[in-house]
Amino acid sequence: MPNDFNQQVIEEFRANKGRVGGYFEGARLLLLTTTGARTGRPHTTPVGYLPDSDDRVLIIASAAGAPRHPAWFHNLVANPRVTVESGAFTYEARAVVLEGEERDRVFARAVEADPGWAAYQEKTERVIPVIALHSLAEGGPGKINASSMGEALKVVHDAFRRELALIRAEMSEAGGKGSTTDSTAGDTPGSTTGIPTGTLGAQLRVNCLTFCAGLHNHHTGEGLAMFPFLEDRHPELAPALARLRDEHDRIAELVEDLRRVVGDENADPDTARREVERLTTELEAHLTYEEEQLIPILDAGA
């Protein structure tokens, strides 16, 4: 991608905590900073990613099917320690190039979710690399990109909202006609899905399970740290915090219902979609109430 185009995406991504428009709107995007293999200087590139687990995400060095690997791939091979910006968080990661059966399995999962990846592979004789980025952050997801505790809460909430919106869009297409992406640019083929009619694709299941794990971790952290902290300093928040704890329990039940459905390889897309909608409705009400009650206190210095 041209440097000026990349720079525009980078600036928009950072200014909007991971939200971008234009070609990449609706795509899962991160900023990858590598160390130049020859220059030793840092280079930042917008790259599409696939959720994979709590502590790693996957990126694909497609270069839109070009005959050569992208420069950022050569950089991370030479120096596997990279910096990842997810929008909400910035963290250091270790890049591992997948090989053999694992690479093929993950790439097939990506193709099932978006045929654009297959179109890229068909354009080139090289085997397109798949890379796992293993987070090196200890005790959490990384450094939050916010200037206050209140903003931090909103940034994290918005990241959950954005990911859940993507999952809902993917769910709406699972079981539908599917579509083929116009594979014309970069290492992000697009945001549409080619999941076959009547199935819940493997990558979509991973997306759901990763989201569920992240939400569980977030609520656990709030219950163990932030809520007691606020309760100790602001006794008047007791009713609000009691309600938020009750909502955590209810959302945990919905998360478990969704996990149970999507954990089945033969999961029915309509059933999964209903579970996602139930979770979306209650989670949005919970996030909005929490922001109304806590952000003014947090931004006042707690």
C-alpha cells in the first residue's frame, strides 16, 4: 500500500481508537510496528487480523497476492519482537511464523470466512505466510490508550461494542448466500464472509469464543479491582455497584449460553444469532448504565 495511504489510515486509527472508514471500514484492523531488517528503524503498517485466543491474534502476509512477501514480514522474521496497537490497547508481542499443518489449517479457516484470502493465494506462486502475534503483556491486555480512567472505561467498552457488531454482521451472513470479496488491496481482503449456507464457520466460532473470553476477563477484573476501589471511596455508589454486579452475573449466563452453542461444530446459525442478539441487548444496556454511573466519578479522580 502507498505510504501516504497507510499514514492516513494510521492517523485515523489512532485518533479514533481503532475505528476507520473507507476501504477498511468494518474490517478487523491493527497497527503493526516492526523493526526494519536493514535500517533498524521502526515501521508501522495497518494489517488485518483474525482473532485466535486470549493471548494471540493471527495476521496474513498476503500483499494482495504480490509475488513477494511484504516488507513488514521480512522485518518480523529478522526481529520477531513487535508492537501491536489494537485501538484500545498497545502491547509488545512475539511474532511466530506458522508452518506446516498449523499454517494450512489456519489459512483454510481464514478462507472459509473470507474467500478473498484464497484469491490472493491464487495470484502468487509463493505460499502466503500466516503469523501468530503472541502478547507479551503481563497481567492484562496491555497499555490502554486513554488519558483518564473514565476514558479508559469508554475505550474498552467501545472495543467490545465494535467487535460484537462485527460478529453480528458475520452472523447475519452465516446461513445466507455468502459473498466473494473484491480482493484488491493490502493484507485485509475485506469484511464480507463466504461462509457456506446453513453453517457456522470455524473462524466465526473462534471470533465468538474469543469475544466471550475477553468480556469474561474484563468483568472479572472490574469485580475484583475497580468495583471494590470505588466502593471504598464512594459509599453512595453501593446501589449502582450492586446492580452492576447483578448484571455481570446475568451477562455471564448469556455468555455461557453463547459459548455452548458456538462450541458445537454443527451449531445452527439461527440459534447462534439469537444468542448473540440476546447478549447484545443486555450488554449494551449494561455498558451504557455503567458509563453513566461511573465515568463522572472516574474522571473526577475517583
